Amino acid sequence: MPELPEVETTLRGISPHVVAHRVTTVRVREPRLRWPVPPDLARNLKGQTITGLTRRAKYLLFHTHRGTMLLHLGMSGSLSIKPRQAPAAKHDHVDFILDGERCLRFTDPRRFGSLHWCGQTPLAHALLRDLGPEPLGPDFSGNYLYAASRGRRIAIKQHLMNARIVVGVGNIYASESLFRAGIHPLRSAGRIARIRMHRLVAEIRQVLTEAIAQGDTTLRDFSVGDGRPGYFQQALEVYGRDGQPCRRCGTPIRAIRQGQRATYYCVTCQR
């Protein structure tokens, strides 16, 4: 599943090609995504200039004077810039034809992505209004995470992956951040001291910043916004390294299941 760095990389890749450009046509080949594509999406977007492109959690927000389109990549979705007459492949579900003979193409083999239309206050949309702070924003701090965890028995890794607590810290980056902070993924969130929460927040910020800077990570289905391959295997410390030696102490990395997701950690370095 695309995580926050992949979505941020997508935003940066396509922004120069879509912002300040007018949508001339919307072609919906397959409306059956996670939720049906709104029937009025094409009518609302046609003729509108994209005035800005922002991100909230894993949603991309395409702003126009008439309203805002929310786009989620789902589990296997990607966006690319193509010539407007480029033949569509099997899983190319939606084309946004832009002035200048290009189109923004949404591809999604598993069809878990989604498109939504909302008015002038997109952050009040039902999918966005209850989300927690951005992990790289000013509202996410050690003090905040400490306060949000008091009395919580849930394991810290699952706590971090709750979008009402903080958005965008997915499975890969939660495992990596906990390793760097030296915190065991099964430790109860409410039993972690304030000073360790400050360290954890710092590591989350660093891991995400590094991933964004390097382009994108580990996601086979992702390509950057201009259509070139965007595959990049980040030098991950624990994720996907079950049985391999820890790069710090040499202890074999262990893998367990938490909430139906794989968790990787070092029994020596994480307490």
C-alpha cells in the first residue's frame, strides 16, 4: 500500500504538470472503485483550472475555484502523466485531460482507490475531518504523543498506525521508527515515558523525511508522476529482514503478526 512518502512523492512529481492547467475532459472508464466515482465528477471538473495540489494524510487534494477533488491511491493505485492520446491499458480507469495535450492518468489494478468531490471546505469532508495531525507538521510532538497515549493498553506500533492519532505512519515506517527509537513494538503505548516519546517522534520525522528525500520505497506498483519507474529499495533496518542479523548488534531480526500486519524488530535493541 502506498504510504505517506509515496503519496508525497506523487504530489511532487505531478504538481508541475497539473497546477495552473485546465481540465478539458474527464474520461471515466471504470467507475467501480472502492466507492463509485461520483457521477457529477466530470461535470464539476470540466473547464476548471487546478489552482493547487496539496496532501492530507494519504489523500491528494486537487483544488479548483468550484471545489476540490480528493483522490486516494488505495492499495495499488498510481498516477502518471501521459500524452492525451496514449492508449489505455486494462487497469487505467480514469483520465483527466489537460490543456497542453497531456493527461493525468489514474491506474489501479485492485480498484481500492477512490475519487471524491467536495465543496470549498475539503478538510471538513467525512474522510478527513477526524484525522490526527501530520507527522511532519508542528502539531505532532513528543508531548502530544505522550498525552494521546496515556491510559492506552494498545501496543505502540498499532497506536502509531491509528490515523486518528497521527496520519501516514504506515507499517513500514512504524517498524523502522520504533527500531531507531529502541522501543519494542508490543510495548503498551500508555507505559512509554515522555522522554522516549520525544525520541520516537524525532525518529518518525527522520525516517519519513529520508524516505521522501530518496524518492519512494519498496512499492512495486508505484511510478513517479512523470511516468518513469519510481522503484527504490530503501536501506531498511528491520522491515522485511526476518532472520537476518541486526545491523547494530547482530541478533536475528524477528517477525510477528500485529493486527494482521507483519511487524519486524530486534529483541536486543528494542525494549
